[in-house]
Amino acid sequence: MGLGPQVLALYQQLKRLGAYEGINSVMELGAQNVWCPRAELAKNLFRAFDKPPPPQDMLDRFANWKGSAKELYTALGFDFHCIDVDPQFESIRLDLNFDECPPEHVGKYDFVTNHGTSEHLLNQQNFFKVVHDLTKPGGLMLHAVPFTAHIEHGFFNYQPNFFEALARYNSYKLLGVWVGPGWQQASLVPWEADILDYMVINSKTTHLLVALSQKMYDTPFSVPFQGVYEPMTPDEVMQRYNLIVDGEFYDGKRVKHITKESVIADKVAQDTVVLRNELASLQGKYWDVATRLATAENELGPLKSELAASLLRFETLQRELRTMLESGIRVPAETQQGTAAGTNGRTAASTEQQTTAKMEAIADKLERQHTRQAASALSGRELLSELGGRIRRRLFT
């Protein structure tokens, strides 16, 4: 991945804190480029190392991915070396999937760096063993590797507990674990489990995990075992694992017992974080349902009122119609004036009977609809008003 703004800012802080006292030689695993589009950041780094400002042509190379880590380290006063499969970088040619640390390089370097090389290798055990073997006692080991997302970048992303386990089993002093919010930002945040609640994760995320350790003892590399599973692992399995305590080897069986309380505490802390996240998720779902129910209740209120008013209007129309039928409606006299002069009594009686039959048919129809349809199927006040108007027009025309 190279050395970006985050790493340059970290180097500046480490220098000001005195972490580079006695650090003269650098071994880089995988020849890297430098990318730093912010000239002031590079100038501040050189100033922290009491070096003259970088020339403009160097700043231009750093800004365009053309500057090399060798150029940077050499300008800062380090004795630079690197391991790579490509010899064009004046590197020691090793394939870290297979090759061990050459004997002449064991315990030789003050500062060993892994700026995005290990995630591209399948043989993780060999890689971190080589890092261990290259570093002299008291030397520093820096890993800046993918944390979240980095889709299709390499084979692996890393977790903070991995570097904690490396440090615990090899008795490294873990000087810091940080998270970079984005590869282009010149900032790192100390790792805490709930920090992810405040970070955006998507397909373009390039969160960086940075771990700095100090090798304390000249002892062989110990393969770590994930601590949360130590108490539940059979003794015959744990006997194969060694842990360095004060420069001495403890087999995994003994380690399981001397670290039981701390392991359980770590497990409880991790479970607590998981439960807290699940609780927050459930609370969010509860409030979403409660909000939707309140909205539905607000919408149902006007509908209930409209339904009650419509039902009342319908019942009023029914009563009016029944009253008209029971009182025996007569056709008003003025409706008879347009009839022919020869109309006799039988015609008037026939007209009255037809009107009565029409009203009775409409009433029957309304009765059938009323018993057949539920109140919720009514169309509202407008429909009932229109229905009443039509009934009246048929009765009096």
C-alpha cells in the first residue's frame, strides 16, 4: 500500500516522543513508494528529524507516487534495507511465502516495517516469523495493514486482537494500536472496540490498522493462540504452543492457567460489546415500529370519524325513506297539470300505484345493500348524499 499521509504523520509524532532514539537501521518488507500530496506534511516530518526541508523535486515525486521509501528513509538519516522478490529495488531477494530469514540478517535491524505487504501472502506464519527474526532485541516492528473493507485488495484484513496475541505470546511491548479513518487522511485514532460505531463502512472504505511493537527478548518466534479460546482448549493441544514470559518459555498448558482470569475478562469484555450492539439494534427496531404505529393511529382517527358520520347519514336516509313509505306519499298536484285533458280517475290511481311500487323497490334494494355490505365498505358522505338525491329525484319526477 505504500507510505501515505497517515504513516508520515505517525513518524513525525514518534520522533517527537523519542521513540526513534537508538533507531538507525530500517528493514522494509516489500519495497514501497511514498504518496504525500501535502507538501507541508513532508516538510514537518523533515523538521521533526532536524533535517533540511525536502527539495521541490522530491516533494513533486511524493505527490505523484514516484517517490520511493528508500529515498525518504535515507533523507531522514536511516540506513535503509528492504526485502522483495523484485531485485530492481536493490532488495534482498526473498519469497516470504517460503523463504526464512537468512542467518546473516537475524537480529540485525532496529526498525522493521510492513506497509501493506503481509496481506498479499498466504503464509502468514512465515511472514511474521521473519519480522521477528530480523528485529534485534529492543527494536521496533511496525505493521500498517488493511482493517475493514479494502475489497479485493489482498488475501487478508487484520484484527487488533491478532497483534495483541502476537505481543502476548512473544513478550513484545505493544506500544500502540491505531485505526486510520481513510488512507488519504493524515490522522490515526487509538483503537477502541466501539470506534466502529462512528465509522462509515462501504465498498470503498480504506480503513488502516496500525500496530507498533517492541521486541524485548532474543528468543525464537512463538505462534500465538487466540486468547478467548485458551480456557476451552484441551491441555494436549495447548502444550504445542509456547509463550514468552520475562524471557522464558511457558508451554500453552501452563499459560492457560496463569492467564485464565485475564482471558475470561477479555472474553466478557468482547461479549459485552456484542450484546451492547445487539441491544442498540433492537432499540432502533422498537422505535421504528412505535413510530409507525403512532402514524397509523393518527391516520385512523379521521377515518373512524368519517365512517361514523357516513353511517349516521345512511341511517337517517333510511328513516326518511321508511317514513315516506309508511305515510303513503301522494304525487303533488302540480305534477298532474301537464297530463292530457282526458285523464280519468283510474289513470291517477295507476300513477300513484306505480310511484309507490317504485319507492318500495328502491327501499328493498337499500335494505339488501345495507345487510350485505359491512360498514367499512361504504364510500363516504359524498356517495350517500348522491344516493339520497337520486332517490328523491325518482320519487318526485
